[in-house]
Amino acid sequence: MPGAHAAGSPDLSVSSIRFANDKVFGTRSCSDDCVKLWDIRKLAAPLKTLRDVPSHFAVANMAFNATGTAVAVGTGVPTGKERHGQVLFFDVLTAVT
């Protein structure tokens, strides 16, 4: 999928893929600290990229609610930092334009 990874990133892995409904799904990449929301019928480019969703570890989870209108994304930071991991919530309906 074009645009699924950060250009020039040494790590091209995707740590999480979740389906919201029959047409929208999200991917979570740890290498570029973002979540991308896709329309499964139009894979040329993501619908929306949610940036600044940090993940220091190789695995980061995400989940859509039952109606597919919200997504919860786990974050991770290195041990010893003054920040802590969080669960961030995004409204899919307003994020997808």
C-alpha cells in the first residue's frame, strides 16, 4: 500500500491493523509514531493520518469501538522519561474528511 510507511524509514513494519467496519480500517506503525485510517476501497492514500502518537516499543495496539466511530490507541515511551504511556481516543467521524 503506498503511503503505509514513513518514507526512508529503516523499519517498515506495521504493528497493528484493525478493521472498524466494512470500509474503514486503521494501521499503526511504530517507526513513524502515527496511525493511518484507510478506506479499504481506495488504498492509494490514507484518509487521515493521526500524528504524534508515540510508540517506543515494537508493538502498539489500537481498537475501534463497536460502531466504528472512535478509535483507542495505546502509546509507549522509554523507561525513565517523565512521561507515561497513555490511551488516546480519536473521533473517526471528524478525523476522516
